[in-house]
Amino acid sequence: MADKPLVFGTAGVESTSVSPPGNPCVMVIFGASGDLTKRLLMPAIFNLACDGLLPEQFAIIGSAMDALTTEQFREKMSADIKKFNTRNDFDQKIWDKLCSRLYYTPGKFDDLAAFQQLAEIIKKLDAEYKTGGNVLFYFAVPPWAFGLISSNLEKTGFKEGAGWRRIIVEKPFGTDLISARKLNKEILSFWDESQIYRVDHYLGKETVQNLLAFRFSNGLYEPLWNKNYIDHIQFNVTEVVDVEGRGAYYDTSGVLRDMMQNHMLQMLAYLCMEPPSSFGPDDVRNEKSKLLQAVRALKKEEVPTYVVRGQYGPSYDDAGTVVKPGYREEPGVKPGSGTETFAAYKLMIDNWRWEGVPIYLRSGKGLWKRGTEIVVQFKKAPLAIFRGTAVEKMTANRLVFHIQPRQAIETLFQAKVPGPTMQLQTGHQRFEYGESCKAAGDTGYEVMVYSCMNGDATLFSRTDFVEAAWRVAQPLLDYWTSTPATEFPNYQRGTWGPKAASALIENDGRRWFEVITTEVLERCELFKSGDLVFLNALIMALHPVVASAGELIIKKGDIAGEMYLMCRGTVEVIDGQGKVVNTIKDGGFFGEVGILMSQPRTASVRAKTLCDLFVLEKADFSRILREQPQFAERVMKVAKERYNLALAETQLMGK
């Protein structure tokens, strides 16, 4: 049945991986014809093969209700891998080797005969590939099927014989605390806790795993990791996309179940847990569970004070025409749905390390920016020593973990502005994974599959963690069930979400720290397709300003010297006759000409609402071009094409 064994790894080149291949096994994927397998699982397994991390003694059996043969399954996977692989260069030889080890058997989850047929195939492949009886079952199926599949595996005798048996199960692990306990009880009636690997692909991201390495390998930060030095922490997971055709699923989930209760609490546990005695799976998972158990569970009546929920409505053009539909108009969503697509949550951790330190979680769909960041804001240094200088206020130091779209770690600090007087400016240090590591892109599932093959459960959720996470989320679900949202939709898609989310943190005298990404800057014609180094330099030159409703931001006739990026709010563009000719909202730009040349403004801009903006001064823009003159030619070209401005290099650079 099996082809001649072949060595996995880059063709003709010895693998550079410092990790050994995973343990021998036959991997069985239930639900092998679904999206998860073709989009994430198979590309992840292919990445492991290319990186030399698959064992020589390895084969895969796909199982689903589709009536496919092994050859048809191989053809389907071969077509899908060309579309969904994440390699910089596709290695056909490696895929051919892996594809020759793909097998398929059709069957329904309640068909015992299908499981008996599966057992025969596993027995043959085990003998052929010498996998030692080891079997990894991947449940790429809905939770309702977990017990059914486990029961038939037990009836077919899969608990007997040599080798190990492990299962990987996908989220959601229940829809509330009661269902999670029921699901855990059902699974544990067939398997030991040591055999169960509950996967959260977010933990497969390098920057999420690096939270542990960063904390416990750097003596510079760990002594500061407590209430004495940290003012607060923000977790932001923002998405531009809507429900992307998954309206029927999302309407039973919402952002709390889909993102906060699992991904965000996982990151919270890594960032805030106590140091484990070792990186052994049980030691790490013990501390994660302790941390979540210390999170203060809200009383039902406290939910409106600590939590804001939202739902996106349609977006409109300047003429008031709907550009994109609201959530309630999405296919599969119930009319008048009360499902939240946004939530902001202030939580507290009741232990000695974090007493009194607020943790702010914010996540939503249909927003103006895509990004996942963790912001650790330290307490400000005293201002007293700077009295009598030009320094009027202190800015907090921040440590920012960029999870996606770019993976990086950044520190923001204060430094002196060059010159004869004492003035401060924000400086930064940034570690970019893409610049420092040459690894190909991954799906987040590589390390999860590899870890399970080796019996390392560190990155997987244990029963107590799952139930502790639902204990945190349950009061919110109870309140929202008993108190339907009457204000939905309460934010326009393409904005920062409901205004109440800003008030949630501002009532504490703090503000959301908005991370501007290169994706945001590239929306401006002037910076589109710009070099990463150039765009990052521009981002660091941006500084925030706030404009009150009715405040004039730009006055017609004033000499231009800066441009603006709208973070939150609405501004009106007013012509010389006082007529509003345009409105600009979250994510928009205005005043770009101001950084290209100093000339009178052709229109006024007034804040229609309270506005958070970022400003880029011409002086900073010119300085960046002087430091990186290779970008000046392109900027001059765009200025000519987009703004009909003929600029000399000396004029642009302020020489």
C-alpha cells in the first residue's frame, strides 16, 4: 500500500531545523474534505515536511462523508495545496512525497462499519510505515460530533494495542459554561486528559509563544512586571473584514465567543501568569489556569459598567448611499439580530501581582484597521525634575507586542530632542520577525501538530482552563441574554466602533493606544506601496492630537506645514463660501499637500465631532527623506501624478 519511504526536507538540501522530526504516527483527519483541512491543516503539514519536521514513519488518512477514493483525495489535496500553501517557493518534490502518503476512506460518523474499515487501513499502514501503533486523531468537525466519533473509536478497539492514541479537537469548546462542562465530561468519558489536545491556533503564532520567552528570559523586564510599575494593559484584536459569508455561524457566536473567551484570554494568561517552575506542559498550564481563576468574575449588574458591546451598521458614501451592508443585512443573519460584532471589556485580576491594574480587551469586525496588539503601558516618570524646562508633560513608556499583520516587539521611550534646550521626543526600538528570521510563512497549526506528535501539551488547553475562561465570559452572556441591545447597530462599519468604548477607558483617565500600521499608511496615495523601512519611519514621526467638536483644524489661507490622519471622528471640509464640500471619517487623510510644500491652504477643515487625529509635520517628513533619500524620487513622482505638483528634491527635503 505504501510507496518507498522518502526523506522529508528541502529537496537536495539537508534540513536546517534545529528540532528533530516528530514521533512516528498515522494521522487520521475526520472532516478531511472541509475548509479547515485544505486551508490550514494540509498547508501546515506540508510546511513541516519542507522543514524536515515530519518523521520518516508517517502517513495520513482522510475521512469524511464525501464519496472519494484515495486517488481522488490526493488530486483534490494537490489542487488545494497550490492555492493555500504559504511557502515562498513551492517544492513540488516534497509535495509529491507527502501526497504519496495520503489515503482516504469515506464514512459517516455514526457508521460503525466505516470505523471498522478505518481500523483495517490503520493496521496496514502501521505495519508498512512502522509507526509503532501510534495514532493521532484530528477532529476537524463540529463539537457535537466529538462524542459520536470517540464512541465508535472505542467500540472499534482503538484504545487497545501498542503505541499511543491522541486526539486534537477544535474550538469552540462549548457555547457557555454549562455546555463546556458537558462537552468536557463527554470527551473525558472516552479519553484521559493526557490524550486530549484542545487546539487554539492563536497559540501557534510565534509572537504569542514569544510572550513566555520574552518575559522569562529577560531580566530587564520581569522585575517590572507588576502593579508597582505597570499602569494598565490593552489587548486589541481589530478586523476590517465583516462576517465574510459566515453570517449563520457568527449569529450564534458573536465576538465574545469567537474571539475574547478563547484567543484573547489565552494571550492574557501568557502575559500575566506567574513564572512556572519549568516549561513543562503541566507547570505552564497550572499557572495559566491559576491566572484565569484570579480574574474577577463580574456580577450581572456590573456588566454595563465594565463592558461595551456593539454591532456594525452599513457604511455610506458622501451622498448617503449604502456602500457596504450592516451586520443585520448580511446573508444568514436573522433580521433584528442582537449578536454583538464588537466588545470592549475592562477586567481586573485579583492577585498580589496585578491588584488594581486594569486590563482592557477590545475586539470587533467591520472596523477601520486590521491588527492584533498587546500594549503594556508603564507608569509615568515624575515631572518634577523637569520643572523650569520646556517639558510640560511626561509620556508613558510602552511595550508593544505586534501579533499581526506584522510580527514584532516594540518599545517606546522618551529621549532628548537635539538642541540647546531640554525637550523630549518619543523614540522606539523595534524587533521585526520578518527581518530577523528567514522562516517561511506559516498557518499557526504547524507547531500544534508537531507538539501533539511529540506529546507536548504546553500550547493546548486543559479542562480547568477551558472552564475558567467560560466562568469569566458567562456573566456577560447572562446579562446580554436578559437585556437585549436596543441601540444596535451602534457603529458604522469602517470606524473604530461604538463611542461608548472610548468612554470606557477615558472614564479612568486613560486612552486607547492606537497602533498605526503600514497597511493604514498605504491607503494614502502618497505612501501606497511604500518601502517598509520608509513607512515605519513615518509611523514613528506621527504624533496624536485631539480636536473638539466645532474646532477649526485647518484654516483656508494658512500656510500648510502638516498632514492629518483621522483615527476617530468626523471632519468637514469647507470651501471659501462656508459650504461643506466633503466629510472625512475614521482612517481618512487630509492636508497631504502640507508635507510636500508650504503654500496657502485651499479649504478649511472643521471637526464635526470629537476627533482623534495623527499629525505628520513637514519638518519630520523632510528629515526622513534626508535620512533615506532613496525614497524621494518616488514621492516626487506621486506628487506630480496625484497632486500635479512639480517638486525639486531640495524643496521636498527642506534643504
